[in-house]
Amino acid sequence: MKISKLLLTSTLASSIAFVGVQDAANAEEGAKTVWGETLPSNTDPDGDGWANVGFDPSVLPQSYQEEIKNLTLQKDTNELSQTDYNEQVASIYESAKQEQQAHQTTQGERPYGGVKPDGITHEEYAELEQNVPNPNEVSTEEYNQTVNNETTRIPNDGGQNKSDVEELPKTGSTEENMTPILGILSTILGIGTLIFSRKIHKS
């Protein structure tokens, strides 16, 4: 009798301890947010697993903002429960996150991450992109070396070509340059002749 009571007490104590551990684990897990963060469990007073906090969809692309706007309208008209709303909004945030990561990966495969460095034109950057290898097919060192070499070479080549074809500014022929001088001399000579002829008439 004492043994069975002891076993019962031991089993009950183990069950209580197990429930306590589970509650502690759940408390440590906290409450989810739609943007993928986990907050302390005290932010989830209703116990639905979602933190009762606001969020700012303006950080998302316009198309995703529109989707959230429509979901909010459905929630406010009781077409969607709060939990369903949170799950769908979280899915939108996840899609936006994956899209951003894919974009960053694509940009990372371009020289200088897709940003044109100072000192080269858009045309020169386009030429640079064509001349460098795919970064996934060569070592990082080889790729960076090629990018540096091409970045130095392309503007220099462009400058040489421009100097080769650049023409000197037209300064005009010698006759064209002399025309204004001859005009001034003619005017002075004419005035001198007029003054001289008046003096002769007076005398």
C-alpha cells in the first residue's frame, strides 16, 4: 500500500515537473511577429502564439503593401480571424524577404555589387560587366583581380581613343584673322584723310 502510494506520488510529481518544463520552454520561445522576430511571451496575453504588437508595412514594396491593406480590411470586417490575418501577413513578409535576398544575390554577382564606381561612365561600366568572368566560375581572387584590371584599363583606353579622334579647335585662316585688323586700319585711314582734306579747304 505504501509502495503504490509512493509510486502514485512520484508519477504525479514527475507529471507536474514535466508540465513545468514545457511551460518554461514555451515561455522561452516567446511570441512570433509578422516580420519574423520573436518577442517575449508576455507580449502574447491571449496565448495565440502571436505578439500583440503593431507593424509598419511601409518598408515593403508597394504591391505587398496593397496585399496587407486588403487583408486588414478583411480582418476589420470579420472575414479573417486575427490568427489567420497574422499568418497571411507573415507569409507576405517572408516573400518580400526572399525577394530581397534574391535581388541582393543577383547584385552581388555584378562588379561592385551593381553600383557604378566614381570615375567611369555608364557605358564603361557596361563594358566592365561584359569583360569580367562569372564570379561563380572562378576564384574570388581571380574575379577581384580581373575587376580591378578592367576598371583601370577601360577608362584609359577610352581616353586614348578620344585623344586620337579629337580635333583641334578651328581658329580660322590667316585671312579671316586679318579681316578685323584691316577694317580698323581702313577706318583710321579714312578719318585721317577726312581731317587732312578739311585742313586743306580751310587754308
